Amino acid sequence: MDYIAVRCLFGNQLYLMASVLAHNLTRELQMLTKPKSRGTTEKRSALWVFEELGTIRHHLVQRAGRLTQPHGKLTLTMHPNAVVKEDLIQFLDALKKAA
């Protein structure tokens, strides 16, 4: 945490807790959508190979898209990329199961 968000204690505590929550939710989402990639070891390394939060953000969230309303229903229209579509569907299915 090299970044100081604001100049007061409570603001920085809130920023830290939001960062921790985002990290934990991202890890949990990856564990729900991907199979274990390793077995248990003596050093107790993670069973999954995790992507960084920035990588996921660039891959899924920071994409060019447009909100449109065909037939009165709000729809996100994006470039047809099969890999991104599969990843989004996988994450959304995992969220539905968790809810």
C-alpha cells in the first residue's frame, strides 16, 4: 500500500478495507470458476494459479462497449471476442451459483 488515498485516518482505512475486499472477492471468483491447478505441497503453495486483479480488470472490465436499448431492454454491446465472452459467462454463472 504505497498509495495514500486521502489525508485522514478513516478515509485511508476505508480505502484499505475496500482494497482487501476487492482482492478477496477476485480470488474467490477465480477459485469458483477455475479447477485446481496443483496438488498439496509441503510449502503449502496455493492450489490455484491466480491472475492479478489488474490483468482481470484489463481483460474483462476495461473494454470498449456501448449500452444500447434494442426493443426497450438495456443491453451491453461489445466487440465479438469469444475468449472474453466465455470468461464473462463463466464468472456470471459462478456468481449465480453463489447467490
